[in-house]
Amino acid sequence: MRRRALLTRLGTAVGSGLLAGCVGIGRPTVRVSRGTSTIHPGDEQWIDGGLDPSGDRETFATLVPDRAPEWIGADADTGIADTLRNAGVAEQFHLVVEHQTDPREPRSVVPTHGDDPEWDGRDELVVPVTHDPWGGDSFADDEVPESAVATGVWTLEPGFDDLPDEVRLRFDGE
């Protein structure tokens, strides 16, 4: 009787451990490998489907496949456009972020160095980010726009066919 109860508890513990392992390996560990970002006037459309210049959203973030030219906005510079247009050499996908910023003291939103993205469930990727002051002058003193947007595209690896439904940015201090 005791032996049967012990075997039943042991079988439940082993089964639970295996199930937990399967859930844990349901998504691969993701790392940020490289990226590009820039500050631009808020009325320019760098990401098609991103922040609406007349909208009230402060941040836009999404995951796109490695080669995603349909996301290139009409005003995008070469660095952003090339990153979205050209496939990389490894399996990867891209995190696209746009964030409204003060045009006089612009700050970019970048993945936190050394802090990898984490999965929250199966379909949400949480990316730790920080606001970094944008070095140098973004705009000439006589050409400071009314609003500004920091746009960034970062490459995340490894890639996989089934991108998660949502991406959530976790800002430092949250």
C-alpha cells in the first residue's frame, strides 16, 4: 500500500516535471544581436502601420519576420529600410519600436544591454528596454519640430516561424 502511494506520488512528480520542461522549452531563448535607431520629426512615417502622426499613442512595438519590406514607411532612412528589406544570414526576426520623445532632449528606446527578452506565457515576449539620451544634435536649433519619434529596429535571434501575438516593452524601473 505504501509502495503504491509512493510510486503514484513519484509518477505525478516526474510527469509534472516533464510537463514543466515541455512548457519551458516551448519557445527558444531569444537574444538581441544588433540594431539601428534614429530620431526623426513626428510627422514623418518611418514605419508603415507604426505610430500615427495625428494619434495619441506614445509607443508602438511589434515583431516582424526577418525580411519585412512591407513595414518600411515612406520617410524611412536607408539604415531602417535596409534592415527590414534584406534578410540576414542567420535565423532571426526584428523588434520594431517607435516611441514619442521630446524633440529638444530626445531619448531613444533601446533593449537593455545584458538583459535578454523573456517569454510571458507562450504568445507574449517581454523586452527590457531603457531610455537613452540621444547624443549630439538631432535637429538644428532653427528646425526643431513640434514632435519627435525615436524609431528602432533590432534583430532578435533565433528566428522561428510562429511569431508571438504580442510584444511588451518593460522599461527600466518597471
